[in-house]
Amino acid sequence: MACRAVSKRGINVGFTRVLTSISPEHAVGFTSRTGLDGALVRYIPESSCSPFLQGSGHHTTKESSIRCFHASPELWFRRRYVKQEPGLKMQNKGKFTKKDKKKSQPPVEAPYVPPKLKRSNKSLQDKTIDIFEGMSTVELAKCTGQSVTTLQEILVNVGEKVVSEFEPLSIDVAELVGMEVGVNVRRQHSNEGSEILPRPVVVTVMGHVDHGKTSLLDALRETSVAAKEAGGITQHLGAFVVSMPSGASITFLDTPGHAAFSAMRARGAAVTDLVVLVVAADDGVMPQTLEAMSHAKSANVPIVVAINKCDKPSANPGRVKLQLASEGLLLEEMGGDIQVVEVSAIAKTGLDNLEEAILLQAEMMDLKARVDGHAQAYVVEARLDKGRGPLATAIVKVGTLVCGQHVVVGSEWGRIRVIRDMSGKLTERARPAMPVVIEGLKGLPMAGDDVTVVESEERARMLSAGRKRKYEKDRLRQIMEQRAETNEPSEDDSVPKRTEMPLIVKADVQGTVQAVTDALRTLNSPQVFVNVVHLGVGPISQSDVDLAQACGACIVGFNVKSPPSSISQAAIVAGIKIMQHQVIYHLLDEVGNLIVDKAPGTLEAQVAGEAEVLDIFELKGRRKSADVKIAGCRVIDGHFTKSSTMRLLRSGEVVFEGPCVSLKQKKHDVELVEKGNECGLVIHDCDDFQIGDVIQCVEQVVRKPKLIISDNGIARIECH
């Protein structure tokens, strides 16, 4: 046995060495079990290794007749008897190698690179999260993607007491934290435990310009609004309530139909429940009609079609229906669900049918809203009144707006001092679907802002300041992006640089300011960049003249009073142009012509005249000067100038092209030769004249852009 052989030699070895020296045939007496720790426990009878234990100083007793050793049988079998399997690499212990000093170089000092954030600023600015009342810090952290610690630091900075990460936050504080992080927030309000009652329907009237939208509303409420508008077209977004003979009340929004007021139509579709699409029976579907349809579809709002001017002899309602069906409107007469009513605003026919169609559609929608609690409203228009200050026309969505509440409208705040209905009467509260005019704001809000009721003046100030900071950051980011796009270097040197045209826009209401600004920006061209440096509501003031003088801008006044003589005289002295208009297409016409005049234009080669070679004269050079050939020509078309480039043609092909060196008429140097006259000319480095050749006079002409105004009022600058 291996253990006896080891003891006879008197070699004191470890027990692991003994195990490796045991042959497989002598390992029959070994038994194995699995221990508590999962290792394989090998039991060896004492008779097989007692001499070794005695020789190594270990004493055995009767109680410990079995010795336990923790070992793996695969390990000691593989080490001695199992060969290495193909494909398996064993780690070989190589000899010690001395490290090469040449390869060991000191570390290179690299500049510090900050770690990348989880989200870039741009991704955070494009992200929108939903917030609600009672939202915890943990839920807000999950929505924003920021850590709870970061949000708690922001809470401390805004003056909130941090108790626990699961403590509920007010919706105003959650919005403040979201704006500080850099994300866009969308408020979500719950109607649990509130009183839900039916509300009137909000209807927006849309359509192409001069299709009779305002006239139709005048017939419904028996007033005359279209006559008050400049040029007979609506240029404001109006809201009013009409009480029908049936006793029901409907809130109407009147939108302009001109192409420049697309943003107003989009705002009307955003707040409305139903769209009445007005189409003239004698005109049919037009571009703004299609645009109104797209606004209604994007807002997921049902449509009722009113075919107006059916009293005219040229009216063809059937053709209009076919056009609407071809544009994707499924009319009831063709198996769809869109109602079509034929009306006449002048003859006041079909108005009862239109009212019935609107109320039927509203009944199918089952319109209800929360009546109690804080109100939510939508600003459709804002203007600056000389005596009452900033005024905001808003439609209440849910809740009740009460006089005396603190509100935040966009980035402006204030305490509601007065609430008036659209007829000008004072009221203490406004219920859902009711258009009102709010007084008491500290600044003029933007059309399209939401009216948010807050608890205190301190909260209103804080929320307004946070929104202003975020608005300013977004505005600066957009300006930098626009400048980066416009300042891209051009590879073609022949393309002229883009000229900037600064403008200051003043209008009567906020929505009109935005519409005019958007319309002016559509006049951008590859040669002229329209830069609106300032826009505001109200008349032209001395500060506008000072700003225009500082930046070299022109002042655009739309629907505002003429400035005082002192301001006009100061503008004339400073060389500032003031453009005042009350009709949008007149304004676009004047500004477009101004842009065309300021554009640098493009250089273009143009044939100014043609001449036929009648004879050739040769002038012998003196001393070292070369001989000169003179072409005797007659101008057969246009004129010839000495400063132009001459092009020699033979059989219709260009033979030579070069500058004119000399142009003479009857031995006198001249600068211009008119049609029908004879002259002699010399072309630089050209001596290959033949009788019958044609010489063209090529001039470089600056071609200006062209202002194009389509029939539907869309203005654009076309560059050649």
C-alpha cells in the first residue's frame, strides 16, 4: 500500500501528497458524502492510513476510527491520471522575466474630461412630464430622471421644508422643481369628489377669407362686426356667447381667414369642442379651408360644414360637397357622419338648421365639466388698454374663476381685480365655457397661455419668476440655433452674403402681434434675413424709436394709432422708417418691396448688344510692341460699352472671350455705341477676326429678388 511504503521510507510528507500517490485500484475503499457546505467529503478507513498517522505523530482512538478530509476527487484524479482534454488551455507557470525599462514609461498627463451626464440639456428641454396635486418627491424623481437628493436640494432652494421623500407636494411646487430641472410640465387635475355638471358647447368658426364667417355670426347674434374690421376682413380672434331661440347658449369663437393668421386658427381649434367649417357656395374649397380642416383633425375635434352664400345665382352646393368629399370629409349624404347645412348669412336662411346641427352634435358629445374648485382657463387674446392696463380674454375650461384670486398666466401673474363678460358687464365669477376679460395682471400674457389659480401672492411671484427664467433660456437657445443655421459658411463664393433686416413690430393685441410676426418671417429669403428684434402691444413710443435708431431697424405698426408728431419728427430726423397699416396684405406688400430693395441681388451675365464684323484693320506696332488687329463693326442690336466683356462668335460658336481694350467711333474714343452705328474695337489678346463674325457685348447685371403675392394672400420672396 502507498501509505505503508511512505512510512517505511521515513519521508514525512503532507497528506495531500499522499492522496496524489494513491493509485485508482487502491482507492476502492474510499467512500464519499456531500457535506453541508456542498463540498465533497471523502471518508478513508483508518486501516488504510493508520501507519502514516502513527509515523507522523497523530494518535487515533476508538471514537475517531474514521478520518474526514475535504477534497475533490476530480482534482487529485486529474492531476496525476487524467490527460488534458483537447481544446482546454491550462495556465502554465512560465519563468520569471525581467521587466524592460524601456517599455515602462511614465504616465502621460491628459486634460480632465468631465463625465457625461445621463441626459443632455436638449433631451431634458424636449421632455414633458405630467404633474398632479399631492405628488411625492420619489414620483417626481422617476418622471424627471433625477435623483431624490437633487430634487430635495431644489426644494430647499425654493424655500420648501423637506420632511420626507414620500411627503406630498403641491402642484405649484412640483412645477417649480420641474422647471428648475429643465423639463416641460403639464398639469393634471383630478375630478374626484367634485361636482360635474353639463356645460355649453364651445364652437369655433373657421374657413377661408371672405367666405362669410363673421357675417354668419352677425346673423346669429343680430349684430354687425364685419363692418368694423379694416378692409372688411376679420383680423382678431373674437369670443362671445349667443343665446339661441331654443333657450340653449353656445360660445362662439371667430377666427380670421387670412393666411397670416394661421396661429389664431390653431389656438381656436385647441380650445374648442366643435368646428363649424364655412365654405362659400360660389367659391368652393380654398387653401385656408384645407388648413382649417387640418387644424380640426389635429385637435381631434368634430366638424359641421356650413355652405354659405347659397342665395347667390352662381352658388353650387353640390360641387362644394364633392370637393369636401375628395379632401377626406365623410359627409352624411355620402354615408359619413359629418353634417352639412346650407345657409345664407345675408338672407338669414338655414340658421335654424345650423343651430339644430350644433346642438345635436353637442348632445352626442355629452359635454360636462367640474364646476367647483380652482379654475383652469385658456387665453385666446390679450391686449393693453391705456386706462385698465393688461387685459386677457380667456375661456374657462373647468372650475369657477372668482374675482380676487391670485393667478399665473403664462409667465405673468396678478390678482384678478375685475371680471367682465364679452358684453362688458361686471361679474363676480365665471363658470366653464364662459369667455371673460380679466383685469389685474402685472404684465401682458401671450395668446395661448393657460390661466392657473394659485393659493397666495408669494406662490404666484415664485411661479412667475421660474417660468420667466425658463422662457428666457428657451428663447436664447432658439436664437443661438437660428444664428448657427444662418451663419453656416457657404462653399460657393459667388453666392452673396445674407443681409439682415431688423424690424420692430407693434400691434393692438397680443395675438395680432404673433400673427404679423409669423407673416413677416415668411418673407425670409436666401439674400435677406428678417430679424424681429422687438415686438409689443400698444402704440409706437419714443423707446421704440430709440431702439430702432440703436439697431438700425424699421418700425411696423399694425392696427395702432398714429404716433404723436414729436415721435414722428424724431423718427424722421433719425432716418427711421415707420410703416403703419390696418390690412395685413397691404403691410406684407410694403415690407416685401422693402426687402426686395435691400436685397443684394445676384450677378448675371446678360447680352447687351450684338455687332457684325464688316472689315479688319491691322495696326503695325512700333519697336517692340506687337501688331494690333481692329475689327470694324456695325451694331445691329442693343448697344456696346467699353467696360463690358466681348464675346467673339463664329458660326454660332464662341471662339474667344475677353475684355474690350479700345472702342472708337470716327477716330474718337467713346464709352457707348448705340444700335445702327459703326465702330472699331480691339479685344485683348484677340487677333483672329474674320469678316462676317458676330461680336456680343456681355454685361454683368444685378438681378433683384421678386415679391410674389398669391390670390389667397400668401406672400413670398422668389430669388433668381
